[in-house]
Amino acid sequence: MDITVLGTGGVGRSVAGRLDDLGHHVTMATREPSVTAGRDEHAAWAAAHAGVALAPFAGSVTGADLVVNALGGDIALGVLAEVGPELVGRVLLDLSNPLDHSQGFPPRLFVKDDDSLAEQLQRAHPEALVVKTLNTMNNAVMVDPARLPEGTTVFVSGDDPGAKAAVVALLRELGHSDVIDLGGLETARGPEMFLALWIRTAVALGGSDFNIKVVRGPSLPS
Ligand SMILES: NC(=O)c1ccc[n+]([C@@H]2O[C@H](COP(=O)([O-])OP(=O)(O)OC[C@H]3O[C@@H](n4cnc5c(N)ncnc54)[C@H](OP(=O)(O)O)[C@@H]3O)[C@@H](O)[C@H]2O)c1
């Protein structure tokens, strides 16, 4: 697949690198490619992923079969406005979290309860096919769930069945075996609000190399 990853932070690099390793044709989007290419952390990563193109946000999703939003939640709406009309009809896998760090630790959620960041992105781009997933685990686990000693759970939320099927297929390629389809995009509120517990769990464990597993009782289908 042709995949554009919006964002060159730790998550963008992790996702783009793994998709490249899996044989996808990957473009990574950034504000200013020459500035990003000159960063030490990017250069080291790029040396192992020479096939991944670096492009400015505007125009970066032309031809993409799937777009990954790996941007900070607080800047995602602004960047997607820059990406613009080319999002029409495209699957937008949204793994961002609506974190507000302005008041210290722990970060607050800037949208919650009766709305979500995923729904805000969808309202701003009604013809994009937004699917929320992967935001409930760290980026190493996102792209390689088998690093954990047992199978864990990932959630998907989205209004378009075809887009959701495409995302689930990609999740399975990454190695996710237990995918729970929560329903329409409105259900992304739960996984986004899970961040409050995720952050406290990471602090309690002393690290983020973990994930949750939903264990079904005998009365539920496995
Ligand atoms: N860390 C994890 O393991 C983890 C797990 C689950 C979900 N997430 C979510 O994944 C997302 C990405 O996380 P991250 O830590 O990789 O991201 P990040 O480092 O916060 O963001 C990197 C991207 O944001 C762009 N950016 C920053 N400020 C900007 C501005 N003012 N205008 C336009 N673009 C700007 C950067 O552009 P340049 O490329 O131009 O520098 C870069 O591409 C977040 O929403 C996070 O909550 C993270």
C-alpha cells in the first residue's frame, strides 16, 4: 500500500519504519523536510529506512491508500487543515491523543466525555474516513505487539466499514491478533479517556512497555 505517515516524532518514526519493513511504500510528512532531515534522531533512523520519502505536509497524501495521523493531538487539526482537500475519501488512521500538557503532570484531556479528538478530526474533514486505533499503547507495542509475552488487545472505532476493514487488516499485519471493534467513531471517546489510566499505570510500573488484554469469560465468544 501507499501510506503517508503525518508526523516525524518517535511515533511517526516507529510506525513508518515498521510499515517500510513490511514492504509498504511510505511517505513521512513534516513541516520542513530539510530541517527534519538534519536532526540527529531522524538521520539515524533514515539511514535504516532509505526508501521512506520525506515530504512537506501540504500535498503529502496525494496517492495515499491510507494516512496515519501520528501528530500531537493539540496540533493535529491545524496540520490536517494544511493537508487539506486531498483527505477526501482517504482512510485516516488516527492514533493521536488529546493531551494538554500546559498544566503539568499528569496531562489533562482537552476533549472528553461527550466528544473526542477523533470526532473533531472527522467533523473538520467530513469526507475523510477516520478510524481510531492504537492510541492505547506505546509505539513499540503498536508496531510489534509480539514483543510482549502474551497476546494483548487493540480497539478500533470508525463509521465507515470499509475503512475499518482496511485498518484491521493493517493491524493484523503488524501482529495484532485481538482486535475489538467498538463501533462507530463516537466510541473513540473511551480509548481516548483510557489515557488517564494508561499514564498512571506507566508511572506505577516504571515504564510504558505494556498493554492491556481483555479476558473474556466463558459466556462470551472469544
Ligand atoms: N509516545 C507513544 O508511544 C504514543 C503512544 C500512543 C499514542 N501517541 C500519540 O501519538 C502522537 C504522536 O506522538 P509523538 O510523540 O511522536 O509526537 P510529537 O513528537 O509530539 O509530534 C511530532 C510531530 O508534530 C509536528 N509538530 C510539532 N509542533 C508543530 C506545530 N506547531 N505545527 C505543526 N506541526 C507540529 C512535528 O513536525 P516536524 O516534523 O516538522 O517536526 C512532528 O511531525 C501523539 O498524539 C501521542 O499522544 C503516542
